[in-house]
Amino acid sequence: MTQPTGSGASWLAANMDGTTLTAWTVTGGTAGPAQVQRLQDASPAALAAGLRRVRSSDAQPLVLGGSGLVPPQNVPAEPAGMRLAAVELEELTVHAMPGLSQPAPCGLIQGAAARLRGFLKLNPDWDGVVCLPGSTVTHWVQVSAREAVSFQSALTGQIAAAVMQPMALNADTSCGKAALTAAAADGIAKPELLAARLAALQAEARLGHLPAEDACGRLWGLLLGPELAASRPYWLGQNAALLADAPLQAIYTTALEAQGLPVTVADPQRMTLEGLTKAWTAG
């Protein structure tokens, strides 16, 4: 791997999460503003086109997380020690960061791997659980002795997006806290009723019986209830760190604190950039 030298040398830090590409130009150790693109799909061609749009020159090195271009590492693994590998992507040379995988239950962390790495680089002695909510999937990662020991994933965001569509809600809709905490408690107590509760909620919203804020709160609460029940062995009695963009940060914080679990909140973009930077400067 050839790294840039000199205070004016620049490289591109980029991360793929689903179909969202976030990139920073880093010059002399200072990152410029984040550039965020929504790609048409997650294909190699779409990713390469997105990287070309944010790259300042053909000579600028590309460091990429979340792509799946290199095989993931099986847990237990030390995320802070993951090494980059040079690969070719549509005639671009990319220094790609591996994700994490788990054989049983089968699991894969890609877009959130750089975020997790950055957090553990900045908090090397963290022991507990790291919660990584995303637009499609959320990961609960057990961390001990600097290793990701195991993890559990849930497609909560993907289900939420599917249920929201006929309710005329979107990711920017404000969620009522009271409705969220009440629905989460119901979801934890009766996870078997999730599909029925969602059907009733969708009907109420379409009939105009619910304000959008209450509908959003109930939707997320109903989905987070079973997720929290399933992931209880990870978070119960543990230190918990939450790395999520808005509005998921507020939604997960509300649900977790209602269970009596205080959370350490970290900026997900800062953690992602830190993870990519440390991987590149490690050589």
C-alpha cells in the first residue's frame, strides 16, 4: 500500500452503507465536509461511479469501508486491527476494509464496520455492547478485551420503511416519545402480536385516527420491543454505546432509557471517519 506523504497530500475516505455513499477528502490530516450520495443501487458499477464523482483526481488514493469487496473476518476479531486490502473496482484501485461475519447465528456487518472500528480506536478499553442502528439493519455487538466477540442483527429499519410507505410517513417524521415507550413495552411483553399490532396501526393511520407523530412513535416502539427482547442478553446490565444517525439516535435512546439502560452516544460520522483514517495510516 502506497500512502500519501507531505502535508498537502490528500486521500479519499469513503464508506458504503446500503446504497448510501459518504466520503471525505482528507488533506494533511484534516477532513473536508462529508459528501453524501444516494446511489441507484449497491452494484459495483454504481459504487465506482459514485466514487469517481467525489474523487478530486485520478491520483487520489481511495479508502473504502462497507463495500464487501474483500472477505469479512469471522468473530471473534479485533475491529481496531482490521487491515486494508487493495482491490480493483471498475478500473479503480480501492483500499478496502473488511467487514465482520459470524457463522452461527449467521451474521454480516459491512456498512457499520468502519463505525465500530473508529469507536474502539477512540475507546480501546470499552467492554460492553455497541449498538449500530442503520437504515436497513441494526447490529448489537458484544465487545470484550478489544474484540468483537459476537453480534446479533435485526432488520428493524427495513421493516419500518416497508410499513411506513402506505402510512404516508417517512424517515423525517417526528416520533412521539410517549407513544414510542408505550408501544415498546407492549412489544417486549407480547412480541408474538407484532404483525397484528402493525396491521391495526396501519389501518388507524390510513383512516386518519392518529396524528403522524403518534403513528411514528407507535411504529418504532412496536418494532423495537421485539428487537430489545431478542437482544436482551447483549444489553442487560451492560455498558451500552449507541452509534446512530438522526433520527434513529433519538429513537433508540428513548427506547433504551425506558428500559433503565443509560447509553453512551457517539457521533457515527466521526467514528466512521476515524475508523477509515486509522486503517489507512496504519499502513
